[in-house]
Amino acid sequence: MLDDLAPLPADGAAPPDVPPIARVLDDPVEAVAPSDPDPEAYRAQVAAGFAALRARDPQVAEAAFRAALEHGRADVNLIYGLAAAWWRQFRFDLARREAERVLARDPDHGPAHALLARLHWRRGDLAGAARHARHAVELVPDRESYSRLREQIERELDVEASFDQRVGRRVILYTPADHPAAAQLAREGVARVDREVERLAEAIGFLPPEPLPVVVYHEREFREVTEEDPFLRGRYDGKVRFYVAGADPWAPLFLQVLRHELVHAILRAYIVHPLPGWLNEGLATFLAAQYRPAYRRRIERAARADGLWTLAELDRGGFDDDEVERRALAYAQSFALADLLLRRLRREGVQQLLVEIASGRPAGEAVVAALGFADLDELEARYRAFLEGVYRVGGNDPRPRIRSALRTLGLADPTEAE
């Protein structure tokens, strides 16, 4: 059977040390009963489903488990495998249905409880999430990931117990009742964030299929829930989380952070296959208008020292580098790459790139199919030339052109009054 589901990674990107979505235990799937019509086909589909989950290919896993369930009994581990495949495709309604089928047959199935904990958590039902997480830990007490899940949910439950909840067209907004911005958020928060999602979705090319959970915190509460470094202002981990200091939730800095995390959420609602970090962070940073004058200094300094990140290096962990300056360079370079792609290809080309990646194409093949480059090396060469020509110290200030590009995409620069 499957023993675990990794929570959605922070910011939508999967760092190398995130455990795979599922792992097959040593104990085998139950033997096929003699009355099963095609035991060999059943075994083959079971093996294919588990292999696809290990390879993070949920669409193949879904097809294999569905076929296995047609050939054999409704084994709870196979139903759970199907639920896991739906989870990784962001089909949360179907994942919930299959996980509940598992518990109807086996109320002591720990992994199904853990999955339902995550599904309730995504819907904002922290009480239901905590109940299932506690069951998972009681049933599988030595599973560290279940203990961490329970601790995270209970920590959020303590912090968010008094939060107000408002449901909009595109988001479910959670706000602390005692926040200085509470009155303004109550009056216009949902409508304002709904509009941000719709504008970003128009630029990216697709709308999320269900409302995105967005949580506003005091800074202290944000640090308590996320346990992140003191420089982080926002995070996406299945929920968009950010903190607001003061009474103005739409101050440019906070609006930029919100928009950045919403881009991650929209992308992950559509693309279940690996998304290149340079594209994921590049689009989030660019569409949030998070340009900084220091970007050019960092890029030029790194170029002189032959220290620029390659696209492959950015994917392997540039955004999580231990050195703050190297992390900042990764974001500067990803911003510049999104600038290049949107300038050269405009919205339609970038949207086609996302469609190709969503279909399961590896990044290199998607770049060839959507952008017309011969391979990733040609994109890298064009990118290096762009950095040297546009993002050099002493060159023209790119901000007017960036603002013009954002207006073309239907977005305003948060640093300018709407």
C-alpha cells in the first residue's frame, strides 16, 4: 500500500529533498482472488500504478489504478492509490470521494485519514483536518510525517480559531478579527483579491477550478504558522499566506507579496507536472512587479565573476541557496528571464509554454514546441545576451517598459496608484 502523501511544497516548487508523493511498502498488495477475470492484467496495472506514483506521473497512475479496479477486487490500497493520483492532479473532490470510500471499507486506514486531513485543510476545515490527522497518528504512531502534519494543523487551528472567513468568486479569505486592517478587509477584501486572481489568471491563461484559500496574518502569527526565516513575507503551500503590518492591506509591498503567491497558486492549480523553477519564480516575480534596482547590480557583478546561475542550476535549488546573496541573484535572474519571454513571445507564447508543460512535456521539449528554440541551450544563450544588453548597470531604467508590459497584460504596478 501507499504510506504517505507529501504536502504541497512551499511556493509551488518541489525542492529535491521533498519526499515523493507516495512510497510502496514492503508488504505486497493482497493476492488476486482466483475468481478475478484477468489476474495477470490486474497485477500489471497495480505495478504500473505504483510505479507512476513514484515517478510523479499522476495521470498514468490514475489510468492504471482504474484499470486494476476493473480487473480485480475493490482493494482499499488500490482505491487509496487512485485517491493519491487525484490529489496530485488537484482534483480534490475526486480525491476526497475515493479516500472516503477507503474509510468506508477500512476505518483504520491511516494513510486515508492523512489524505483526508490534507483535503479538509485545503478547504479551510481545520477542525475536520485535525480530527483525521489525529486518527492517522493514532493508527500509525511511528510515521513522522503524520506527526508533523498533525502538529502543523493544530498550530494553525490555535492561531486561526478566531479568524473571520469570507467566500468570494475566486478566493476564500481568512483574516484575524483583531487586525488593524480588519475593517477594510471585511469591507472590500474578498472583492479586491477576487479581482487580483482574475487579472493574473487572464495574464497566465487559465482560472483555478475552485476558490483559492488566502490567509492574512499578523507578522507574529505568520512566523508561528510557517516557521519560516525572518525575511519571508509570504508563502504558498496549498494556501496563500502573507502578513500585513499596519492598517493598509493594499500597501505596495503587501500587494506585491500577495500577487506573487497568487501566481504560484494559479500555476499549481493547473500544472501538476514539474514546473521549472526559473519559470515558476520568474512569472511570479514579474507579474507581481517585484523589480528592484539592485537586480541589475547583482546580475552585472555575477556576470563579471562568471557567477550567473544557469537555468539547470536554478532548477536544482538556486532559490533555496544557503547564501542570501545567491538566492537574491536567483530571483533577479528569474525576473529577467520572464521579462525576456514576455517581451519576445508576448502573452500567447508564454501561455503556450505553460500548456506544453501542463501536458507532461519536459521543460526542454516544451521550450522547443512552444518557443521555437532549438533546445534549452539556445534559450540560455539568448537569455545571457539579454542580461548583458538590458540588465547592465548604466543601461536604461527598465521600469517604464516593465510597467508598460504589465498594463498590456491587464495588470497595474502595485507601486503606482491604480
